[in-house]
Amino acid sequence: MTNINDVAKLAGVSKSTVSRVLNNQEIVREETKKKVIAAMEKLNYKPDMNARYLRRDETKLIALVMPDISDPFYDQLAAVIENEADNNNYNVILFNEIEKEDFIDKTIRILQQRRVDGLIYISENLPDKYYDILSKCEFPVVQFANFQQKKSFPSAGIDFYKAVYEMNSYLLRKQENISFLNTYQNKHLKEIMKNAFFDSHKKNGLKVGEDQIIELEQDKDKTFGYILERKEEIDAVFVSRDQIAIELMNYLQKNGVQIPADISVAGFNNIRYASFTNPRLTTISHPLNEIGTKLAEMLIELIAQKELKLKDVVLEHQLIVRESTK
């Protein structure tokens, strides 16, 4: 692929001169400008959409990678980040994370072509191999929450252990047979949540076992059916994501289960729909405005090559008690 260096070489000028022509600066002599334009035409060189920023080597573009834009939680967080970026004269380009081996490689190629100034990675699943690849990029990276991974970028988020522990302790006040429905793939996050679930049981003097951890299958109805079959054994289900908790409530209700009379259901994230379900969903709320704002601020500071006061910012969650639990 032809680049700016090829144009400069053919025209017999410096790269900076080509940049000035692309930026339409008047300080370039007309004769030189014609040489550059002729070289561009001969090489069929088409400057990228960011060419106007070549002079100052800044695009004012921030990339945002998210696991599922259809999930209201991530949608709300993205809106906050975009607003804060806009307040600082940055534009945001959004990437929807997909489960493909070459996802990160393709994404990085696009990011480099677009010459982004930085990346915010909003995902519960940042594998070590992704960290290794992203850490070699020229632009800074920040991530949503630190799930106690050995390798991580600067982050902002809640303490997931503390949040799960508080929710489960609340449920144990009136129920003993609680199942935890995990919806995440990240092994670090799964371990954090499971440990908090187990520890809260032990703190309350109750036995707890692996059979109380349910993994969400790709066929969600299969998982929901398994819970329905055990409705006489289960007092409550604590779901690690609101969207799935709401779907589970709908499934159980369609099959004659009264919530919370028969089974309590609690979620995690406090998405906007959680307060409109019937019954309204008990859940854990993230301070999304603070998290999104902090992530954008941290990245902008790194872009400006400033030193962060804190590498990992932990913000307070809130237990939201509604009618889906006893």
C-alpha cells in the first residue's frame, strides 16, 4: 500500500512537506505543491480521512471496544464516555467485540489506520494475549475494572467481590438455598464472584457447594429449564447480569412460578429496564457516570503523557432493593 513516505520520495521532498500540502498550508511553494500532487496522482495515493491532522500528529479520535452494544449496561456506559470525550473535543469510534480468533488483530489494524489517540476497552473478557498485543501499540489503553489479572491496563470500576458479597448476604437474610447464575466468560471475574458467593455463605454459617454455581449455556432456555426443574430446592437465584435475570424472571413466570413468593431473583448492573419489570428487579448498581467519566479522563491524561495518580480507580457500588426478592 502506498504511503506518505513513497509520495515524499517520488516528489523529492520531505514527509513534512507532503503533510503541509495535505493540510493545504500556504507556506508551500506552488512549484513544490505541483510536484507533490503529481506524485500522489502517479502513485494513486489517497490520503486517509485523518490527513488533516498529520502536521500535529493527533487525530482527536478515541476508540471504544465493547462486548455487546445491545446490552443496555454497556450502551449506558458508552453514552457517558462519548459525552466526556466530546467535552474534551474528542470523537469516539465504537467497535463491537466479537468472539473470533482474529478480532483483536483486525481491530488493531483498523485503529492504526485510523490513527486513534487511545483506546478504552470495556469488556469483562480481556485475555492475556490481548493485553500482550495491545501493550505493544503506540496508543495508550485503559480498561473497565481490574479483575485481579496479572496483566492489566489502568482501570476504573467497582469492587466486584464486595458487591457480590453484599448482595448475597442480603439474600441470605431470608433465604438459604441460593444459586448463583454466572453469565461471564472471564475466568478471573468468575473466580472473584464465586469466592464472594462462597465467603458470604460461610460468614453466615451456611454450607455451600459447587452445585450452587450454574453456568449460563448458549441455549439460555436450557439453563432456565434446569432452574425450573429445581424450583422446589431453590429459594433464590442471584444472576450476574440484569439482562439475563430479567429473561429468567419472564421464563419462570410463564411457567407458573411466582416471584418472589416461590423464587427470589436478583441481578447485577442496574440497567434502565430493571426498574420497569414486574416485579421490579433487585440488583447492584454501578456508578456509571463516574466510571465512564473517569475512564475518559484517565485516557486523555495518558494521551497528554501525564502520570496517573491512581492506576486502578475503585468506585462504590450500591445495593438496590426492589420487589423481586423477599
